[in-house]
Amino acid sequence: MKLNWKEKNKSISRDYIEERLSRLYIVLGEYDKAINLLIKYRNNKNYINNAAKSYIFRTLNLAEELKNVS
């Protein structure tokens, strides 16, 4: 895939991109893919106490809850 990145978007963090992709997986009903993409952040000390990164855990929890319901 070839992307035409704007200069300001070249520094977007990987965790942000993975979280956004996980949201897409959730919309598509592919909860396992979303969980597998974000599960690595659960035990990462840099993320556990970082309020700015809490959106990753909310998305991960949502995928897990929806998987359990379906």
C-alpha cells in the first residue's frame, strides 16, 4: 500500500494506529483481531499508569466484552 503522508502525520505513534485499526476490526465484528493487536499493551508498564494511553485499554475492553456477548 502506498500512502501519501503529510509531513505532520509522519510522526503518528504506532499505538495510535493500532488502536484505530482495532476499532475498525470491532466494527467489522472481528473481535479476535482487535484483541490480538492490543493485548500486548496490557502488561506494558509504560501504558498501565498513563492516563493519556487509557484509550487503548478502553478499546481492548470493548473488544473483549463484545466477543463474550457474541
